[in-house]
Amino acid sequence: MALPWTLHGDGKTVGAQEVVGPGERLSWPLTIGIGSQHVVAMFGATFLVPLLTDFPPSTTLLFSGIGTLLFLLITGNKLPSYLGSSFAFIAPITAATASAGMGSALFGIMAVGALLTLVGVIVQLTGTGWIDRLMPPIVSGAIVALIGFNLAPVAKANFDKAPLTALITLVAVILCTVLFRGILGRLSIFLGVVVGYVAAVFFGEVDFSRIADAAWIGLPPFTAPANPFENPAAVLGVLPAFLPVVLVLIAENVGHIKGVAQMTDAKVNRLTGRALLADGLATMLAGFGGGSGTTTYGENIGVMAATRIYSTAAYWVAGIVAILLGLSPKVGAIIFTIPDGVLGGVTTALYGLIGVIGVKIWLDNKVDFSKPVNQFTAATALIIGIADFTLNADTLSFNGIALGTLAAIVIYHLMTWLGRVRRTA
């Protein structure tokens, strides 16, 4: 069977103003190199999620690679993107694992994937207009921001365990961002972790005992989601914390697709429904086997913008490499040796950046904060999310992310509707 890519030129050179499209590829040695670069770009963020949630890193990497290949198949090799671990899952996973165990957290991940899959089917049939109306920039920006800021106490807790190591890591992240150009500058989080790790080794904070016992090749640990019929109160009780994550995944996917479309071809926007469907199925698959939920990765879109190479062939390479890494328990054991101080330093920046992305959504869309509806939507949602307001109703518990998300949507649409009725808008 013939491969779906055509060779770009001679496959060896790309002019300064030339673009390698999704349906094209360079020579296979170059394509493998570019695909490996995408692995490096996604690796820093993807392995942090299992570290912060105590999920097996090798399992998460395996399902990340499988999810990426599934995404490419469903989008017909027309949408270059990598599916890595979504940071939107960190808070609900942490809360669910602490209260009801890992199985319940995996059930929550599967529920999010199922809902996102349904949204993808609806978008494929109806278009994205209703998403824009449900979550205008003021709402989507508030939801993304409150998820990042809600995680601030987690960053502080890890920072306090080894302040000097955490500070070295944080400074390294900041300096790498401004000292290096191109792909190295985009890998500042990863490089900061490396510098912090070296410092932690010097301070005697790294435990290498688990590495020697881990095999080089083998299946990662798999964990099944909890059965909601066996303990419905505990399992179903995690859903209020998880379901708002769907809104973030929708916003991330739509935003990334628009970015790729702007860089390649506007027709890519027609694949939004398929992309949401694919991400939903990949998230369900990950939750079924013990991995974290996935999303399209901005890090890899940044790599494409820098290289002007949008070939989906490179993403097939990246997905396959991620699968191979996931099949090495020793890789997972090495990742798990990263100490709390390093995580505290990197997440101090990373969680803040998630919050700032929400602010950037407001700025990019020129949200008018002189309007009371925008003021109250953002202000109320952020305070609820940052303070982590909690509402317990019988067996269900709604955390700050769930309540903040609900507040952003309800306040905006209620105030907008009343303003029109009363003509006070």
C-alpha cells in the first residue's frame, strides 16, 4: 500500500520561504529527525502530568503515542498535531485519587473522553458556531485561567519541600527562555528540569534505587477504571470535578486547530469535529488503561511555526517513538526519580503560565473589561477557582474548578440576557 505523503522537492532541502504541507514529507532520515524533535518538544510537559498525579509515566507516554496515531487516522493525515497529557486533568485527578483512589480518577478521565467524543460528533454535524456562543472569549479565558491558578497551592507545597532546588529550577527555566533561540528556547521547561535535577543529585535528593530494578523493555503498568456500580457514591462523586475539563479541551483543540489552519490552509478548520472526536476517543482509551487524558499540544505547534514543516509523517514518527519509550519501564523509573523540589520550581512557572494563557485569550480577542458583564464573569469565576470553593451535595462534591466554570458560563449568559430584556446592557 502506497504511503499517503508526496515527497517535497528532492526531500533534502527546504527553501527559506517554502512550507512543507501536511500531505508532504522530506526524506525519511530527515522526517525521523523532525519527528524526534517533536518528541522532545512534548516530552517535558507530557511526563510532568503523571509525575504530579502519581500516574505511571511509561503508561501515560504509551497512550500519548497511541492517541496521536489514532488522531492522525481519524483526521485523515490532514491535521498535524500531537496528543500529549493535558494539564487540565491535574487538579481533578489529584482530588479524586486522594478521596476515592486511582480507579475513580480513571473513570473520571473516561467520562471526560466520552463527553468530548459526543461533542466532536455534534460539531462534525453542526459546526463550531454553538461553541463560540456558549464560550465566548471572556468565558473560555476565565475557565483556562482559573484552572491554572487553582493549582497554585500544589506548586507551593512541592516548592517548600526543597526551596533551594526549587529556586534553582525556576531560575533555570526563566534563564533558558531568554538565553536560547529557536527550539532550545521553546524547551525551557524541559531544560529547567534537567538543571534542577542535576542540582538535586548534588544535594543528595534523588533516589536511584528503583532504576536498577526496572527492565529496559516491558509493558508498563495498566490500571482499570473503577466500576461505578460497585461503589457509585465514590466513583460518580468525582464527576463534578472532571466534567468541566471538557470545556478546556474544547477550547484548546479549537484554538490549536485555528493556529494550524492559519499557518497552512483554512480548510483545516473543517476538521474540528474530527479532531474533538479523536481527542475524546484517545482520552477514553488512556483512562481505560491507566493513562492521563490528552489534548493537542501547543508546544508542537510552536515547533511547526519555527520549522515551517507541517508534515503529518513527522507526527507518525513522534507517536511511534512515544510508544517505544512507553514500553521501557526503565524510562518510567528514571522519570519518577525527579524529586519534589524540582517539581515545585517548574510548576511555579508552569501553573502560572496556564493561568496567563487564559489572560492571553482575553487580550487576543480584545475583551472589553469596561463592561460589567465581563468584569463580573471573570472576577467571580477566578475567585471561586483560586480559593477552591467547595460545595458538598449528598454524595457529590463540586470543587473550585467545577464551580468556577459553572459560574463563568451562568453569570455571563444570565447578565447578557437580563441586560437585553431590561435594556441595561
